[in-house]
Amino acid sequence: MLEAGENDVLELEGGLKSERNQLQIGENTIPIESDDISYNEFFTKYLCKNLPCILQIKATKNWKSVNEWTLNKKPNFTYIAEKFGSAAVPVANCDEKYYNAQKKSDSSLSDYLIYWREYIEKCHTDLPCLYLKDWHFTRDFPDENIYRVPKYFASDWLNEYFTAKKDIKDDYRFVYMGPKGSWTPLHVDVFTSFSWSINICGRKRWILFPEGEEDCLRDKFGHLAYDATSPEMSDEKLYPAFKNLKLSIEVIQEMGEAIFVPSGWHHQVWNLEDTISINHNWVNGCNIGTMWTSLQENLMAVKKEVDDCKDMEDWNEHCQLMLQATFGMNYQEFYYFLYFIGRIRLDSLKNTSPVIIYGNWKLTRNHILFDLRQLLKVFTSVINDSDVINLTFYKNLTDSPQEFVSEIESYIL
């Protein structure tokens, strides 16, 4: 990795606190910011307050993905197929519902691009609407460097952790590409994380629902709607709480624009043109508490599901296996995740060396201290949680959690 330059620093003011802000009901648009906004202002105005915005990012014009993957502001099918055609990619059928998502299958990228060209030639009719989603491009092609994470989204504990853990071979950095009319059903992001998305080409329509509004989008059985724009939403017998919906926000995202989607905000997305986008899910000091709460709630749901088996041997360990399968992370992994992030920052302070993170960005001391303050709140809650204390991994820890807490406190108190 190249050494971070003086303009590659993520600077926060001292004493910053992460505080949620209640969005005023009736605000049905989100702010549009230029990339002249400082990192500190964006961090405090949007990340700490968990509020959405659109960012116009001029630097995308220099990205390889923009200059090589697009031609005349449209997908450059020939180049992409020649360069990456043999790659295996996940493809969703937008016309086929599978439980509360879209049915997925695997394809070669070259076959998908052949389909996409034919879909365009037939004027987006007569063929199923297929959407390439959740392609771990950067994981699969780590040397390509087709984009650089904008500084506003660079404090990303989730991908910092997963890219360092080579044994896991997973990340939350994705490429999406799909034809006009392809879409993603109503959902909230994995781990109730933040997400950001930048259109390399094309346009998207987003509908965003602030935290809590999703309760109005559930049917009489408590299941979340598949399509929040469906006419059946107005059927009070099916969706009795829909009439109580106070706020939804509709946004058009243009080429070169980034959208920031806060934690816990449900959303639904359509491609208005043939579109390629880069998307990350991410967690940092602003929303790590939300992730922990979500993890706890999901464990409660797992326990409720298998309550009739709670007398079985190792029931708690079995619940953790189920939590890993349904949520994507369990308590053991979350503990090691927090410890890893904290250890990196403590070692930086101890050795007076910078923390260089993905995208070649450097954290300043104030940022490191903010991270540690936020991490300590959650880590303390974790090690005092009875469901954690009773797990085998915790009983067998060789590094003392209490000593880790004391070390953090020595820097932040």
C-alpha cells in the first residue's frame, strides 16, 4: 500500500459524540452535498445523526471503473466481457419472488452480458428481468483498483476486519449491474449497517423509510412487505398499519452521485436506466451500538424459534450456530471483531504510528480516540452479557477482556 499523503487524512474534532437525531416528520427530501464538505462536517451531520444524503463526488471521474467500464455513459459490454467474462457472478430474477427476496442463481459474467445486450435490443421486453447483485468484485480481483472509497465512507470497521481475516474470505464490497427496470425489494441492510452506493453509469430511484416506519409496512402476520409500492398496501385487511405511515422519502440518484443510507432505514431501489453501481455495507463508531442491538434481537428470535429444545445439551452453542446462519455473525465473531478493531487502534497510540485503512486513508489521533470511546461502550456491554459469558469461547479466552478495557480507558479517560 502506498503511503497516505497529507490530503488523505480523516480528521475529526476532539470530544465528538455520536448522537441520533429525530428526523422532522414532513421532510420528504434529503440533502444534496458537494464534495467540498469537510470530513468532520459530514461525519457529524450525517453519520453521527444517522441521516441520509446524496453526495456529488467529482473524484469518480478518475476511477478505472468509470473510464474503462463505461462508454458514452453506458456500460462498456465489450471491455467488461473481455476482461472479466469468465468470472462467476450472482444473478437475481426480478420477476420471480423467492420467500421475501428474488430468486438467485449463478452465471458467468459473459453469459449475463450476452443476456443484457439482448434484453436491450428487445427493448426490455420478452425476457426475464435479471439483475447482477452482490458481486464481491474487489475480493475476487484485489489488484484491479477500479475505485477508491470516498473519504466520507472510509471509516469502515466491517471491511477493515473482513479484508484482514484471510481465513474468512468475505467482505461487504459489491458491484451491482442491471438493465433498466431491474430492482431490489424492500429491505434493511445486513447487520443494520450503513450503506453507500455510487452509480458508475445510469440512474436509480430510491424510496427510503426512516427507522420505525417499517412497522407500517408489515402485513397482518407481521411479515415485511415485498414491494412497498404495491397496490395491495392500501388493503387495510392485509396491511392494517399502512395507514399510519408518516414518512417515506423518494430520491433520484444520478450518475456519479453517492447515496448514504443510514442504519435501520428500510429502502427499495429501481434502475431507471442500464446501470452499474459500486456498493458497500459498513459499520463504524457511529453505528456499532446499533449492530450490537440488532445482534441481540436476532439471538432472541433464534431462542424463541427453538425454545422447545432448550433442555438439550449445548443449547446456547446451538443457538449461536443458528445466529451465524441467519444473521451472518454470532457473538464469538462479534467479540473478535471488536477486539481486532480496538487492538489496531491501541497499538497505533502505543507506537505513535498511524492507522492506515482501506482506500489508503489515515486516521488521526482524534478519530482513533473517538473509535475507542464508541467501541468501549459496546465492548463493555458485550462482556457483561450473560449470553456471552456462558459461551465456551469466552471461558477459554487467553487475552483478558478486563485488561483490554483498562487499556482503552487509559487513553480515553
